[in-house]
Amino acid sequence: MNFSSKLIEEAVNEFSKLPGVGKRTALRFVLHLMKQDAAEVNKFGGAFIKLRNELRYCEKCHNVSDKPICEVCANPHRDASVICVVEDIRDVMAIENTQQYRGVYHVLGGIISPMDGIGPSDLNIETLVQKASAGEIKEVIMALSTTMEGDTTNFYIYKRLKESNVTVSTIARGISIGDELEYADEVTLGRSIVNRTLYENSLSFK
Amino acid sequence: MNFSSKLIEEAVNEFSKLPGVGKRTALRFVLHLMKQDAAEVNKFGGAFIKLRNELRYCEKCHNVSDKPICEVCANPHRDASVICVVEDIRDVMAIENTQQYRGVYHVLGGIISPMDGIGPSDLNIETLVQKASAGEIKEVIMALSTTMEGDTTNFYIYKRLKESNVTVSTIARGISIGDELEYADEVTLGRSIVNRTLYENSLSFK
């Protein structure tokens, strides 16, 4: 594309670095910004600079937080002996939204992926092992995705936690509520039969 | 959505002001930015602030430009007596990409749209009328969209230019090259018959 201004070209290039944003969408964003008040645009650009420069992570669980200890870890009503291991903060948000989990989290900041050059040392795994060997934890719930990378990470953490006296569990895999059996893939359907639950435990009301 | 940090919430809110971006996409953008170097993110946010504060418009055609007169208007090989009237800079880019047009442009900065509270005085129409009455122009080519708002704007400008001795034309409407007749809408097909061109003029090679 041939831009009549270097400033526009620069702004379009910056926007198109975002995931899933091409040059055309980026130009649409730029034209939108050009029509806004200068104060609005200053706030827009400033929000990201502020985010990157001021963002802090919880010292305990590595979740994003404005304070040294995040709200979940600081909450005395949460069970600190149960830790749910997740990939990033989106997973924390998703689980928090269910309002079913009363333990705390441990955010890895990614998963082991040799293809992308991400090894165990790039992730927050050591602090999890330390917590476990300090004897503070009863159970670690693995809530990673069921990709090759997720399984590798699961297995690596399982091996590292073996010495500590910690139960390692994974979230249940099965047929989604509302899904039809005939459209389910075999692996999921197979797992849902092997890992069946007692009928009285499956009721959401008790 | 329940964010663990005010900074993230703010950044998500800013991104979701962009056209077609919802909270989920905005969060994806924010997580992407969080993983970048601080210098990268400063450049990202700064590009938009710089764009809004430093952007200038061509004094002649209102196209976006880094200099007081844009490249098209400053080019002595372009025919300044033919003016193509367009809605915004995207249209200029689209026409420039065809490499078929040797005249200059006039960017309105929008179209008349009473529903959105945009009247003729909000657009760059006066300067076009002045150029026409100064006798500098032979032809004005209207290249606005064929919506109700586009037609209204066409008609308003046509009326304003009537006193000056200027030919007002519109770009040709017809069946797109490569399209099949049976799928064309009636209005377009009807217009393409009424406004038919001589066969020898329709050849792209001459």
C-alpha cells in the first residue's frame, strides 16, 4: 500500500503487529483514531505505555496484579493448599468466572514448546517446585490445554513434583454440557467413559 | 469480564473503542503487548500519539500529507484542472493504486449524513466551490459511494457548482469485470445498459 504520509504508514505498521490484524484493518483503526480528539488519542496510546511500564506480577502466583500480592492470593477465604496451574492470565479469568474454584493459582506464563524455543527455564516452574517442597501444598491441579505442548508441560511438572508429597490432578476431560454424543471426537468420548463420575456427584444442584 | 489489574482493564477498554474490536479481541491484543519489550510498546503507543499530534492536511486538496502541499498536488505532471471528489484518504489510495488517473483530488473528509449530524459545513465543500468559481477547474469527477448519503452529497455539490462553468461527472457504475450478469442486481445492470460505452472504448489495450 502506498501511504501519503510517513506518520500513517508508521501507525499502520504498528497496528498490524497485533495478532490477526492486517494492513487493511490497521488502516481502518488509524482512520478511526485520526477522527478522535487529541486528548482521546493521547489516552489511547498512553494506556499501553503505562500498562507495559507499570504492570506488576503477584510474587506468589505470577498472576498480573497492581499490588505485590494479587487479590486471590491475599484473600484469606481461599484455600492456599490447592494450586491450579494455568498457562496465562486469560485462564485465571475463565476459571474465576465459573465461581466454582476456591483454591489459588500458579501462572506459568506459557507452556513448554521446543518449536518456539520455550524451555522449562523460561516459565515460572521453579517457584512452583519450591512451594511444593516447602510442604505448603496438598494438591496441584493441572489446567493446561490438551495439545502436545500442554501434555509435555504437564508431564515435566508431574516429574518435578514427584519428590514432594503432593497430589497432582488434571481437570476433567469429557463431553461438554449440551453437546451431542454423535458429534464428539473418539478420544474425548473414550476418556469420558473411562473417567466416569458417580451419578449423584454429577448433579450440579445438591 | 473481571480483570485482576486496573491497568489491563484500561488497556482493554481503549482497544475495544476501535471499530470491530470487542473485549475478547482487545484482551488478546493486550496479552500480546505484555509479552513485548518495553521499547517496542513505547514505540507502539507513541506512534498513535505522534500521528494525531503531527498529522497535517494538504492545503489544496485536504489529503493527509507530511508537507503543506501533498505529493499529488505538488506533482507538475498531474492535471490540476480535473478534480476527483472523494470521501476520505482510503479512496485516494484506492484510485492511486489503479494508476489510471492523472488529475488531482479533493478530499471531503466525510459525506453529508443528517442521521449522524454531519452537514455540508462539517465537510471541505467551500474550498471546492472556491476553486471552481476561481475558474481553475474544467471538470469535477464525483467518486462517492452510491448510498443515500453519497447521492445527497453528490446532489448538493452539483447544485453548488452549477454557477461555475464546470463539468460535473460521476465515475461509471456497471457490472464489475469478471462478474456474471445473472448475479448482478437490477439497478446496476439497468445502469450498465443505459450508460453503455462504444466497444472500441471498452478495450483496456489500445
